Amino acid sequence: MIEYENLHKSNQKLFAEYIQGFEDFLQKGWFILGDEVKKFEEEFAQSVGSKHCIGVASGLDAMILSIDALEFEKGSEILVPSNTYIATIMAIIKAGMKPILVEPNLATYNIDPHKIEEKITPHTKAILVVHLYGKACQMDQIQKLCNQYHLALIEDCAQAHGAKYKNHQVGNFGIGCFSFYPTKNLGALGDGGAITTNDDALAKKLRALRNYGSHQKYINQYLGYNSRLDELQAVFLRKKLHILDQITSHKRKLASLYLQGLSREKYILPHIHKDHFDVYHIFNIRHPKRDQLRQYLLQEGIQTEIHYPIPPHKQESMHKFLSGEYPISEEIHQTTLSLPISFFHTEEDILRVIDKLNRWNA
């Protein structure tokens, strides 16, 4: 069986370092916002190319806190892609804002810059882009719109650690929101997230917001949250950050095998462009008979995933928040299939997947 993911195997290379890191952590006896979080924040900011990094409890919290820190009037509109993972939209709603869905580009699966302007109104305050699957959005066009209409720019970088657009790394165009969920390319051994920014005042405010709104113990300047990156997860993340380039290189190599070997007559493959440095958190293909294809692969001993089977506007929890028709999003959700592309997979695994896919006849 070629598993879609196996976190034991994915992290095995770092087990000895993790164990030593845990023992050192235990001996220090400082378990909340200690040196490990501080050091990880410094190292991650440097890796992204941003001035500040603020560690928080999850990628969802990273987006909620970022929106909260901007202090928009309640009910203000934030533009967001219609095919994102539902957490992106939840963050907007939880922060008291109104999500306005924008259809994606069918080739890149990212928000279509040409469809943004028609959704901007006097109530629009920000664009929340999502670098889906590990591909950066077309940020020059989006930044131009933000400047033209005086909109804040927030980036959901949960799937895109190290991804670049025109050699400029994501998380450094606007306010970067990252997830360190265990399956991510830079995954912790539990939940975790971070916010990156080059704005000194915003960074200072976010550090308070994550810690009950407090810069100084028992003095609460803001109505804050309990959303701090766990000290132990910072230990693990520092270890993995050192090999993130190696993880990215490995996944890009596996992706290149798929791109070279899969039949383009049978499958719609990820869009490749010289402006994009893709990190392939997910390698997806599309096919109109996706469910039949998935069943065939499982019978052949190959596990796959679907990111994501239900579009946000069709989710029960979103019925009172979202309305309208989004045919491009629905087409993506109905046809997309994610293939194995983890750090533990070998080239032989991927070649086997390619062979089985090319042999399939719908």
C-alpha cells in the first residue's frame, strides 16, 4: 500500500533530535512563551524574509488575530477565494467581518485577479488571498488593486511555506498567516501557527493580542486571546525548519516525476509558470470521473485524498453567511484529487502511481 500520508515516517528522520529537544525542554521548566518560541520566531522570520514573526496557536487563529488587529468596522467586507479551505472563511466571520467570495482561476486554483475588482465596494476593507496547494497567487496584480483601493492585504500561507512569486516569498507581501498543522511541509507535532509582518506597530499589537491583550503581566490593553505558540511545538519546529529546504526539494522532485510522466490527455495537471516557485504541499490532478478514479487507485493499493470535496458555500455552517453561485469553485471541488507526495515517499512510489494512473481507462 502506498499511503497518502504517514506522519511517523515523515518525521522519522528527526526523531533523535525531537527526543533530545524534549529532554532539554523538560529540564528548562519554562513551558509558555520561552526562549524556544522566541528563537523560532526569529528563525522563521528570517526564512520568510519578514521583519517580525508572532507565534500563535493555529493557522485559523493567525487569520482571526490579524483581522482583529486591523480594527475594521464590524461587518466590513473581506474578499476571499470561493474554493479555499473553510477555515479561511471562518476566520473572517469569527473576526466579525463579512466574507465576499471571488472565483478562482481554473488553471491555478488561486483567486483570479481579474475577478477581484468587480467585487470591491465601499465596504471592502481587505483582500485575503490563499496560496492554495503550495502555489503563490499572482501578487503584483493583487497588490496593485490593494494600493488603488486602499485595502489591507492578508495572506493565507497555510499550505505554502517557502513558495515564491517572482522570487518573492509568500508571507512577505502583506500580513502572512501560517499553519504548522502536522501534515504541512513545515509541520509541528500538534497544532501551531504564526503571523509574519514588516509593520512594527502591528507586530507589537499582535504579540499582546495572542496573550490576553497584555504586554505586561496583569495589565491588559486589548480584549485579547489565549493563542500562543506552544513552547514544545517551537522546539520541534526549530528542528524541522533546518530541513525545510530539503523537504521542499524532495517534494518538488516527486512533483516533477508526476508532471513528466502523467498523461496530459487523461488528466488536468497543475499549472506551471516561470513566475512561480511551487512547494507542492498538495499535488492535485483533476478528472471528471474523480470518484471512480479514486476507487480504482485504492484497489491498486494507492491512497489519495480530496482537497476539498465540498465547496464552502455548500457547507451547512455557511448557509446564513454565503450566497450565490460559484460554478468554477464547484467544478474544482467535484474533480480534484490529491496524489501521494510526502517527504517519506520514494521516487519508486511515485513511478508506480504514475504507471497505475496511465493504465486507467474510464
